[in-house]
Amino acid sequence: MESIYKKNFSHIRSCFLPALFLFTAPLVLSQNPKKWTPKDRNLSIRMQFPDGKTKALILSFDDGPKEDRKIVSLLNQYNLKGTFHLNSGRLSDENMITEEEVKTLYTGHEISLHGYNHQGMTNLSNIDYIYEIGEDRRLLEQVSGRLVRGLAYPFGSYNVDAIPTMKDLGVEYARTVEDTEAFGIPKNFMLWHPSIHMFAKANYMGNSPEKDQIEFDKFDNLTDAFLNENQLALYYVWGHSWEYNQKWDKVEAFFKKISNIDEIYYTTHIELVDYLNAFKSMVISVDKTQFLNNSAVDLFFSITDYSNTKKPWVDNIELPAGQVITIPDR
């Protein structure tokens, strides 16, 4: 159902003040006094992705091999976004992308950390973390001209005791290689387990053709489950572009299947992190009728009133950055 408030905001968007002044004159849509009590108002608030979408897709690729050129081209062709985790110490090595092309190749996509030398992070010292993460971040920001704020653990290797050090070095999320085969959003962004490796374990060393087909089918089935999911769902697919030299036809078929779907929010990892953090910071009154968006991004959510379980009402809300709304009495 289209939000009853969306039209109210359409004329406001063009005249927003700079972010510094967004809180000086909050917008209140209704001044009606609250006549209900918690007993007769049973409100449930559910987050939606930007633009009210119910599904989100992250495509995440590690290492920065020369095959990234091909996969970026396909992503661009199908209007998809990628998150690319790079080892700055390996840039310009044989079979890797060059330092010079980082700034332009990944335009429209995210650049993220993968460790300066791709060292496993289970037993690193704090000095090693400063080098593997801090130096990787410094160099990637230097060659890309962008802020770099995320990481994929090399080899999927991590140490939970080092997470505070990683945060101090500017890491805001860290992806593992532990597939969940599900569509949830993790509570701990520093242990972000993806949904599935692209094509599951097809073409792993020693696989028979029959085993490969089972893995391809597993990936296809999970993709279909995501497309058919009717609850809020994040599909997080990861891999390495060097894996696809014999599978580019399958990569393109997957991209074509998953692209240009209205209900999907196509996002980089850091874009989703920013949105989730903004939603967490939303201030809600005790009776769940006033909502303050104190972030710089628009927020979307649904409100369901279950006080009448036989006929609950549902409304979809768009809450512009820096604004307050009051839900009117029903």
C-alpha cells in the first residue's frame, strides 16, 4: 500500500535545509492529541529497505584479480552493484588489477579491505593488524580517492578478540566465508556471515560432474527461494572473479535473472550498513506514534496495528532525513 504520507513529503524534498539545520524546525504531520492507551494500541514496526523495498542484494568479490574487469563490465551491463575487497600489497602483481586502474575500474561499486598481504587474521598481533588493515586502508584510500570502511577476512580467518582493534582502525563491517544459506541481517556487523558462495562449491578440487551439478542446483534453489521470499530478506552472495573463467555464461545468466526487479534494493555492503545504522538511530516515542529520523538518509518502515486482530491496519511510512512525524489517530 502506498504511504499516505508520501505525497505530503513530495513538495518538501526540494526545499530541505542543509543537514546542519535539519533539526531546527521538525515537521509534524498531525497535531491530534493521543486518545488511546497501550492496551488498545498494539503497534508493530518493521524496517523496510530504501524506497520501501522488501529485498536487498549484495554481491561481494575478493582479491582484485584481473578477472574483476570482466565481472565489473557484467555488473554494469545489468545495473548491479558490487563490493570488491582488495589487497593493496598485491596490486599490479601478475594476474592482478593495477594500482592505476583502481580509481576508475570500480566506479559505482564499493572498494573494501582484504588485508595488505592477504594474511589470515586468527593469530595476528596488534602490530600486524595495524599493518594488514591500517596500511591496506591507507593505500586503498590513496589510490582510489575514497573512504574505505569495510573488510572481508582473508581466508575467512578471524579472531573475535581483535574486533575492537579493527574498529579502532576504521573497519565498520567484516565479512566471513561462513555461508548461512539464509537471508537474515546479522546483529554483529564485524562477523557478517554471507548467504552463499556464488555457485556454492561447484568446481571445487576433486568434484565429479555430478557433484558440481548438485552445487549449481543448490545455488539456483537458494536464489529462487530469495526471489520468492515474502518477508524482509537480504541475499548476500560472495566469491572471486578468478573462479569464473569457465563459468562466465552462468555468471551472466545469474546477473540477468537477479537484475531489474522492482522489489530488490541493489546495494553495496557499506551502503546497507549506513542504512541499518540510520534505522537503529531512529527515535520512537513510548506509544510508538512519534518518529524522529536524526540521520542524513530517508528511512522506510511499515506500521501494523494488531489491536483488532481480525482486521489489523497496515501503513507504509517514508520518514525523510532530519524530520519528525506523528501518526494520526485512527
